[in-house]
Amino acid sequence: MTTPVRIGVLGPHSTGKTTLLKRRERELRGHGVPVARIGRLARRAAGIGLPKTHQHTAASTEWIIAQGIADEIAAAAQGAEVVLADRAPLDALAYLHAAVEYRADHLHRREKERLRLLVSTQLPKYHLLLATVLDPDIPVDEGHDYDPRYRKLVDRHVHELLADDAVPHTPRHQRPRRPGQRHRAGAPPLPAGGRRMSIAPPAGTITIAGKSVSRLGFGTMRLTGPGVWGYPADYDTALTVLREAVDTHGISHIDTADAYGPHTLEHLIREALHPYPEHVLIATKVGMARPAPGLWAPHGHPVYLRSCVEASLRRLGVDRLELCYLHRIDPQVPYVAYRPFDAGLLARRGVQAPLDWLFSRGEHVAAIPGTSRPEHLAQITAAAAGRA
């Protein structure tokens, strides 16, 4: 049995979830991709006597989640390469929370913990989650009599659960931020007029992707939580490091990946640097799935790679990626042979030695070190500038 690409949608009823998945299903089938669409779970639950909408209970929610999981497993067993899930597990939980609040009811702690655990085991299995945002001014589909208050509650709980689970997403009119994090007033402001000044780049420049950028780049992987997972413990310091790299030290080549966090680094870069100065190159990588902290799994299926690129565009807030790398070769997908760079040669003490070694390889080589500390960033750029 192959492991399919899993895409789930969340959001209030009558916000276009099913229509979106139907269109994607037609497109994929048109390209010859075996695809399965999972849905009608709430209707099926009601068909066996379980409550729905604002009458949802822990039992009806558990049935919907379990049935959705079973349907996805069956679809994979039948050869689907892409599974489109209308009502991903987190969505069912949001409907329950909204129903409980709507009724001014409460969930028993054990029920709540059991459902959260069930949902948490499924989240890493989704390669892409799409959340709709409710526009209350748009009327519901004809023939549906949905309570507007309940729809608003569902919308709020969907996005609160996404934030609670650190699932990267961008609600309309909001910028992504670590859950519960407040931005400190002391964070570095933009120069007058909102434009960043161009600082002389350390170690000179190099042309990458048709753009002249600093030969010393900045790698962002260290600006995450333990195991390259989640947001950094000190969110504001991470923003400061990114801003100082560009505004103070003249670095104009920022390297990241959708797998860092996963996804959190692209959100962080957008918050720190968007709108991006014209001289700055944001390079990202796709093709690496993150099932858990510290775990990496190459995933090179073309459908998955395309979804990764489209998601990176949204997270970074751009219309095009100026530079996008394939993060790792997937041995299950036929690509040309490659030879990885021997990173072990850089395992030396201090900053100057590895930088000297890298730059001495030739003018075509760019160094992309990373750090999570502003003072270490200053040491790196000083070492690079000292040999320019």
C-alpha cells in the first residue's frame, strides 16, 4: 500500500470547502492522478442517529473522526495517490467546541483529552491543510438554514485550534504569530518611510538566480524550536536576528525551507522582512516532510511538490519564488543522480576557519551560516567582512 498525499480542509459550512475539493479532484483526475475525496461525514453520522451542527457531542465527533480515518486508509489501500479530506479531524473538533459554546455546555476533561489525542495523532499525516475564513456577508447556499451565530463560532474555533497546535496558517487580515506571543515594543522598527537601507554586503557579492546578493548568506534553520520543530522559544529575538541580518549587516541572501518548523520559518521571515527589499533574495526549499520533531522524510511526488510551492508562496506573501530548491532526493521518485556536498569538512572550531575554507573554493561559492543569537550573527559578518 502506498502512502498518498493527504490534503484536508477546515472551516464553517457553506464556505466553499466541498467545491474547492471537487475542483481539485477534477484537475487531478484530468492529469491521470488516482485521487479519492472523503466527505459527507456529518451527514452519514446523522443518518445513524448521531446529532449534528450545534447539537454535536463527543460521541458524534469521535465517530466522524474515526470514520474519516478509516475512509482515508481504505482510499490508500485502493491505490489513491492523493486523498482529499472534507472535514479533517481538527475540523470535527472545532465543530464540537463551537457546539458546546453555543449551548453553554461543557465537555468532561477526559472526553476533551481523548479527542485531542486522537486529533494530534492524525495532524502530522496531512501534507497540506487549508482553512477557509468566514465572510458573514455572503449568504449560505440556498436550501440551507444554518445558524449564523454557530457558523461564526465554528470559524473562530477552527483558527484557534490551528494556533493551539502550532499549525501554520494565515487568517485574513492577520499576520502569523506564535500562539499567545505579544510583540514587544522594543522590536527594531523600519527606517523612516518604511524602507530598509541597503548596507554594504560583507565578503562582497555573488549572482544567484539572476540577482546580485551578498556572498555571505543567512541560514534560518536555527530559528526554530528543539528538533527544528515549532516556533523559537524567544520569538522576538528571532525577528531581531532576521532584521539585523538585512538592516544592520547587509546580508541579502536569506535561505530557508518549508520543512523548518515545519512552515514556521517562512511565516517568521514574512513577519520580519515583508515587504521584502528589492535587493534581498529569499530562497526556500521543498520536498521534505516532517512527521515529528527531529524526523525528516524526503517526499518528491510531483503533486506534493506543487502543493509545497503554492503553500510557500502564501506563507512568504509573494507571487513567485525567486529561488526554490529540491530539499532532498526522494529515492521513491526517479530523479537524476546527485552527489551531496561533504558538510563534514566544515566541522572546525570558531567562525573564521570554515568561512575562509568556503570562500577559498572559488568566487562561485556562497556561505550560508545560521545562528539564533544577534551577537553570533555579528561575529559571523565581522569575520566575513575581514577577509573581503
